[in-house]
Amino acid sequence: MRNRRNRGFGLVTSIFVLVVLATSSLAMISLSGVQRRTASLSLQALRADQAARSGLQWAIYNAIGSGTCPASTTLTLTEGGLQGFSATVSCASTTHVEAATTSTIFELDAVGEYGAFGSADYVRQHVRASLHQGS
């Protein structure tokens, strides 16, 4: 009598174990995908930072070379790892005279971007610098 009552118990246990293993496998696969996506976005954010820094260096070079800077310029980057990124650079300058010495202060902002705002692969980084040029 005891054998009839326990009949099928092993099947229920086996099905339960299979369901638990399948659920665990799906969770690990999902986590792996999220982890891969996070690593990819981190790399893109670093590239956006480098795009912004490239724009900032361009603005510093122009400010030092000509003594002036454009109000806003967008650079489309096409080389190497920054292909597809853009750098938007803005600049404001003020000139001060103190004790017969003229100096110019440049306030530079640069934004590196990739993708369209709202898309899954959109990244944006912002950097600033101040440059003092005296004569």
C-alpha cells in the first residue's frame, strides 16, 4: 500500500528541479546580457569623454593661436575609435586691463555625444576649462 501512495512523487520532484534549473539558467542569461550592455555603455561613455576633451583641446589651440574663439562650433569626429561622435564646443571670452596689462580669460565648454537623445546607445559627456592669456 505504501508503494502506491508514493508512486509519481519522483516525477513531481524531477519536474520541480527542472523548472528551478531552467529559471536559474534564464536569469543568468539575462544577467549576462545586462552586464554586456553595461560594459558597452561604459566604453561609449569613455569615448564621449575623449570626444569632449578633443573638442576642448581644439578650442584651446584656437584660442591661444588667434586670441579669439568662436561662440559655438560642432566638430564631427571621423577617425579611429571616435568615429560617429561629435564634439560641440562653446567659448566666451572677457578682456581685462589691470595696471597696463591686458589679459583675456576664455571660458570653454565641450560636449561629446554619440547617438540620438532617447535612443538606447545615446551617451553624452561634458567638460569645462578656463584659460588665462596675458600680454
